[in-house]
Amino acid sequence: MHQFQISPIIPIEVGGWDISFTNSSLWMLIGAVLSLVLLGVAASRKSIVPGRIQLLGEEIYGFVEDLITDNIGHKGREYFPLVFTMFMIIIMGGMLGMLPYSFTYTSHLAVTGALAFLVFFTVLMVGIARHGTHFLHLFIPPGVPGWLLPLVVLIEIVSFISRPITLSVRLFANMVAGHVLMKVVAGFGIMFATMGGLGWLGSLLPVIFNVAIIGFEFFIAFIQAYVFAVLTCIYLKDTVEIAH
């Protein structure tokens, strides 16, 4: 599990707090810089017939915009910067984590938890600011009998509070599981290859399987960013409209 170990690159301690610049910080910075460069170059090359980079930037922009419109509506366009940023942070974490000697920062609950709680508190604060106490109607589904209302309200509150937990754990667990599986399968390949003789034949299956896993992990990186963005839109919808 050493591949998930956070190591300080520049040790920094302030007032007894360890705020060192770590390998996780480095790869988050790399992800942010690459995102800015990619989108900056894509936006600067404005042509009727787009090139590859411009087309990629437009596709990412349009993809996130469609997510917001489909799940929140046109009023949700005000949340585009937040949802777009979440999508780019997560997909960069997954994609960069596939590079040799890199670090998958989305494999740490501290990172995914921070993103999930940002969404949670955004929904809570904006919802209360816009709708006041009427926002509490979110916990009262329409058509529930009065005698069943206390139990349903309790379930809805627990469900609402658990949002950041499920949102963060899903992402972190998928990233960890995928990378551990790749490491284990690669270990089998190395074990067979070092046996000597015809042992290299036994290593072929793990190698082929690992190549398939690597391709699948790139797909998973996209899916996790997509799921996180969709759930963020669904949660943010509660701030736009209260059904009753």
C-alpha cells in the first residue's frame, strides 16, 4: 500500500501544524496547471473548424453544461464553475494517477471528503439563504400520511447528512481498489517471470490481464468524475427549487 503513502517534499510546520508540501500536493498542482493550460489553449484557438485541442475543450465544456441542464435546468447554469471544477479535479486525479511514479490524490479520503463537504455546505447555505425555513420542506416528501411523517422526516434527514459520506467514499474506494488490483496482478507477473525456465509463460496471463485493467481504470477515472458531477448537480437542484 506504499503507493498511497503521502510523503512530504517540502516540510513546513506552523504553530505545531504540519502543512508540508507533499507528493499529493504536487500532483494536485500538476493537475490544476494542466487543466488551465489545456483549457487556456483550447479557448485561445477560436476557429470555425476546430483543431484537436479546441475540440477537446469544447467537448468537455459542452458535456458539463449538458449535465447541469439535464439535472438542474437552465437556472443551474450559475453553478457551472463549481461543477466544472469538480469534474476537472476528479478526472485529472484519476488520469494522472495512471502515469508511472505518479500519485493518485483522489485515492485519499481527505481529498474526496473535502470536495464532498464543499458541495454539501454549498447546498445547505445557499438553500437556507434563498428559501429560509421553507428549505426544511426538503425533508417532508409530499403525500406522506401524518402518522408516518416523523419516521420519514428522520430518514430524509439521515439521507441528507450522509450525502458527503457516500459521495466521498465511493470515489476514494474505487480509486484505491483499482490501483491495488493492478499492483497485485503485476506482482503475480513478476513472481512467475523470476521463477526461471518456462516461468515467463505463466507471467503472460497476468500481463495481459493487467493491460486490460489499465484500460478499464482510465474508463473508471472518467466514470467517477461523471458520477460525482451528476450527484453534485442533483444535490444542487435542491437550492434552485423546493417542490412544495
